[in-house]
Amino acid sequence: MSRHLERLLQIDNLVRSRQRQTVPSLAKALEVSVRTIRNDLAFLRDRFSAPLEYNRQKGHHYSDPNWRLPSIPLNQGELLALTLGARMLECYAGSPYAEELQSAIGRLSERLPEQTYFNLQQLANQQILLRPGAQTNLDPQIWHQLEEACQTSRQVKMRYFAASRKQESERVVDPYLLDLYRGTNTYLIGFCHLRREIRSFRIDRIKELKILDEKFEPDPNFDVKEYLQYVFQHEVGGSPKQVVIWFDAQTAPYIEERNWHSTQEIENHADGSLTLRMVVSGMNEVKRWVLGYGKSAVVKDPPELVDMVREELEAMNRSYRGIGEAVERG
């Protein structure tokens, strides 16, 4: 939003308030000169035909209180997109922007015809169904602190829970950027002084955060596109390897209809099955993904991933065999 438009919106809100407004009072509230306010009031009258009037009792006021400033010219599709955007964010527990977006739409609705806004809300609430998946417990305060730290290039000290080791540790990190994956998974990418390398951190696993006074300079050789190029889902680390997975004919259409990775290649077979190839750096996420397709997916390469899937299946088999034997014993 331009500074001029922002100032016009502030003037509009002040004129609508119950307090008596004069040119000096508006200039003081907006921290600009008296001349700037006079020019803005003239702009509102000339460009937007604002029914602005002045008298000693009311100060500057609208002779027609139903007049609205057409500050944001949006069509119905754009308005619906904003409304649905707010609904989508509401679906994700802990979304750091849901409250702000709802507030913005509420302010926007003040400048829309009442029936138009009502129709859009009715469509969004009754005719379009939004269902969230698994939800994370994101602390909005920590998210906004990270926003500030990224913007001001200041280090952060955090207490972080590593789920794989079930341990907490204190770390100092240079926060480079924030990454939202699939809307619900939020990550901080930055230089970890404990590990002396670029790392990704799940933001909902940050238990405490403090912005430090120390400034940092990002590594000039860091390229986020290169860093994420071989990531599958959001597992980073390890050297990139080609993964080869065969899917049977019943599952092949569901694999083919999506783009699973930027490096993927699909080979179709005469019997309707297919082979998916992609180059990724993290094997654990691929293992979990493949296991979700059961016997319909078979890992062909690399040997490391084949062994990981086999070991998982053997462990599952032992677990279920133990349950079966316990049931038989009664």
C-alpha cells in the first residue's frame, strides 16, 4: 500500500470518528504538515467526490455518512479469493496471519456494498467446504519475532525440541528466511552456530525464542533454490541420490496426475504400471511416503532406501505377529 493511500485511509477513519477533526488535529495525528492535509482533503473532494464539509461545531465531516472511499477497486472474484483466503487460514490452527487477514477483510467490507459482502460471505460459508488436515500448534508470537529478526538481520537464541532425538537444545541461529510448506508446516531456514551449517527448523518445535542484538550477514553463496532443489516433502540433509520406485497399474493414475518433485521422470509400462524417478537428498520422508502405498509401490533404487523399507516392513511384521499371537493366547 502506498503512503498516500494509507494516509487517505487514516484521514477517512478519523473524519468518521466521533471526535472533532480540524486540519491541525489531522496533521498532528498523521505526523505530517498542515499543507499535506489540505492537499489530501482537496484530493478526496476532487478525485473521489467525497462529500467533505467543515463547520465550527463538527469540524471536517461527511455530509453523507453512507459515502465510502473506493480505495481498493476489486472485482467479485478477487473479493471472493480474499474471503476464502481468510477461511483457509482459519482451517490451520495457529496460523500467524488468520487474525490479521480477517481484520483486513473486515476493514475492506466497510467500503463494499452491504449486499455484495453478504453474498460473498454466504457463498464462502455455505457453498464452499474447506477441510484441514493435520494441524500444528504454532505460536504466533514466535512467528512474528522471527519475521522481525529476518527483516532486521539479527540473530536469535532459541530452545529447540528435536523430535528425532526427543531432546531439547539451545541454539543461536542467523535467520535467513521462513518457509511455509503445504500451509501447515512452517520452517525457519538459517545458519546454526551449534552445527556450523545451514539448517531447517520446524517453527512449532521452537519452545522459546529471543531476538539478540547481534547482527549477521547472510552467506553470499547461499542459494535457497539450490538448497531446496532436492528436498522431498521437507527433509533436508544428505547427498542427492536418484530414487526409483515402481507403482502397479491400479496406483499409477494417482501418481501420474501429480507433480511430486521438480526432478521427477515417469516411465509408463505396457501393463499400466509405471516407474517414477527423482533425485532427492532425504530418504526418511521418501520411505514414509512409499509405505503409504503398501504393496502397490516397490523401491528399486538406491540400495539404502530399499534396506530402510525392508527393515521397516520386517519390524511391522514382527509387531503384528506378536499381536496375533497374543490374541490367540486369549
